[in-house]
Amino acid sequence: AQSVAQPEDQVNVAEGNPLTVKCTYSVSGNPYLFWYVQYPNRGLQFLLKYITGDNLVKGSYGFEAEFNKSQTSFHLKKPSALVSDSALYFCAVRDGGGNNRLAFGKGNQVVVIP
Amino acid sequence: GAGVSQSPRYKVAKRGQDVALRCDPISGHVSLFWYQQALGQGPEFLTYFQNEAQLDKSGLPSDRFFAERPEGSVSTLKIQRTQQEDSAVYLCASSSSGTGSSPLHFGNGTRLTVT
């Protein structure tokens, strides 16, 4: 079964500094990887995905993520964080050769300090 | 509508009551998913439909949980004889394809509180 680990509960970063949110995954086949963001009392919003191709993928709001097969990681990054980036971030993985079930990590709270 | 719509937004039920949660997916979306999100946790898979067919219900926690999508559009998640441990946010999501590469579009969820 597929699974995701997001090792940090909360990430604090000063506004304007680089932001990194870590994610590692486990899947038996080829991974389909996704990042979502959740604001209070809202559903999850899609940020970006990796299916195949270039290891560096770019998404919404200036976010990007790098797929690293050898380290089974898919860390989310943003070069310069904004206060409005403060939210809950979820990494998710699907087994590309298997079922359509998307497995989520427990989430990381990002706090951007003005 | 432009997005996935869920109703009600909030539901309070007394232990033992039955509840029904509704999901209106994005028009034309083939796939529909239900997830359960406990406080401080990531969403946990419940069930998946492709059109009207329920292809995976392995995440439903007990036989008190039942989901349907009879015409391949609107879906209802029903919980019978609610228990306190059922308190959570129930999220519905849809996607345009059944291949698994398309992102999920989530509704705002229904927050269920069982007292």
C-alpha cells in the first residue's frame, strides 16, 4: 500500500526567506505525486503534481517540487515565502500502476512570520 | 457550479442517529472520492466511484458507512447509527479522468459532530 511521511509538524520561516516542506513516499509501482494546500475551514487546493518527465515541477503561486527517485522524496519549495503562504500543506501519492486511491501525509503547518 | 459542492456544511447528530452527506461534483467529472479527515490529520480514503460504479470501498470503516452515486453525478455518503468516533470532516473530491494522473478537486467538506 502507498504511504507518505511528512516528518515535521510545523515549519516556521521568515517572510522573504526560502520555504521547504519535506515529503517522502512509499509505493510499489511508479509514483504519482501531488501537493495540496488547505486553508482554515476549506477543502484542499491542488498545487502541483509529478507524473513523469522532468524531476522539477512548477505549480501554482510560485511553488515548485523536486522528485528524487533514489531518496523517494518530493519536497515542496518556494524561493521567497509570503505571509499569505501560511497554511496546511499535504503531500500525497498514488500508485501509478495500481488503484486510484490517493494516500495523504499528516500535513505540515507552515507559518510565515512577517 | 465552478467547483465541488458539499452539503450540509455542518451537521450535529446525536449518537445513534443516521446522517446523509451530499456531494455535487464538477460537471462531467468521471471520478468521485470520499475522504474522512480527523482533527489534525491528513485525509483518509473512504471510497471511490468511476461514474456510477463503486470501484473501491475498502476504506469504509464499518458497515454503518454506505455511499452511492446512482446516476454517475451526485453522491451521498450515509452513516447509520452514528458514533462519537465518526466525528470528523468528510471531504468529497472529483477528477476529470479515471487514470489517476488528474488532480482531485475538493469540496469544502461537511463537519460532522456526534454528541
